[in-house]
Amino acid sequence: MPVDVTPTCAVLLMGLCSLAHARVTEFVHSPATTHDGRLQNRTSSAAQGTGLNSAQILGVDISDAASKSDWDCFRDHSFTFGIVRAWHSYGGFDSSAPGSLRAAAEAGYAVSNLGVYVFPCRGKSASEQISGTIDGLKGVGFSTLWLDIETNPSSGCGWGSDLASNCAYLGQLIDAGSRAGVSVGIYASRTMWDGIMGSACTTGGNLPLWYPEYPKDGTHTCDRFTPFGGWTRPAIHQYDDSGPSCGPGADVNVRC
């Protein structure tokens, strides 16, 4: 996948972040990064679908443009929901998001099965980033706006060391989404949450949690989830970064 760069930086060097088991965000895919480039608390990549039964609802998340034929392919592989990146880590709207969502709708995906994620830049206004996302998506249907909480390597956008301040900033993001009338969810692993927000932060704990963990045996971990941040169970578990070979690179998820 292409490297996501800031307007003032030619390329972001690939590497490991300081948080244990975390992976560097929005970089070219490597053994330490996902297809959509987001940080994870991961153990190992596993074969798609292992340990899942036919009653479980699978979905993909993507950070690159997807066409109708891509979504047709996802559906043919039994992926019935999708989440699309709508905001870059450097604090700018992802212009491919509206087209990807429209293509998904053309492929028969209901709005209730489509979401977007925002990778917030800590150095910019919380409300302006949410409004920028929503304004960019006018006329396009989606059900949930997910806030991607993980280490951000983009210049001027990293989370600071003041955990209480970070927790308060998350509250501003959530409030901005609520005021705009959109459903908000949180994407975070326990490692990222504790390192960025602090274990005492429960802001957003009443919202749906999209939880990344890549178990060694390749099974989803909805029932093995360890509570944190006020959550006792995730709404979605991201368990693999090996989506179908057709279309853009995709991570694999299951509804809990």
C-alpha cells in the first residue's frame, strides 16, 4: 500500500513505536504493520476465518480506495460489513472515502453495515477534525464514526505524555461527533489505551469498542476479552490482517 505522508514530509520511516507490541501507523505493510497501516497490539498474523463459524458476521476495514468490484469480491468472500478510513493521521480528509462508500452501496452494502474511521491528529482542533470528516462525507451514508486511538507518527500530531489531557481531548472528539448527530465508536487495544489515555480513563467506555488483537491460533477473542477503559466486551474484534487477495489490502474483523 502507499505510504501516507504529511504535506511537509517526503516519507515516514518505517519502524517500531515505543509502546510494547505496537506497530507503526500508516506505513507500508511489513511484519510490524497492518494493511491499512494502523497500529495494533498484535501477537501474530493468522489464517483468515480460522476458528469462526458460519453464523459469525465478518467484515473488512480498508485505508485505500475500493471500487464496486472490490466490494463485490469482499461480499463473495462472506464479508458483509466494511469500515473505511475517512481522516488521515496528519489531520486531513481522506478524499477516497466518499467514492469507496458509494461503491459499497452500489455493491449492495446497507448503510447500517458501513462505517468510517478517523485517525485524529492531537495537534489540531478536535471539533474541526470531526466537522471536516462529516463535511467531506455529505451525501454519503455510513452508520458509525470510529475514533482510532493509537500512536500517531505524523509531525505535530502525536499524543503527548499527559494522559489526563489526552483523555480530555478524546472527550472533545466524542462530544463533537455527538453534537453532529453521528454514532461514535472507539478503536483501541488495551496496550494503546493504557499508554495513551491511561488505565484510569473511562471516557468513551459507554460507546462501542472495536478491538484489535491477533491471537496465535487465528481465532477471534470476543469471549477472551480482558476489560479496560470501562468496556467489558468489544463490539467488533479485528483479528487478522490478511483479507481477500482481490481489491485493496484489508484487515479482517468479526462482530462480537
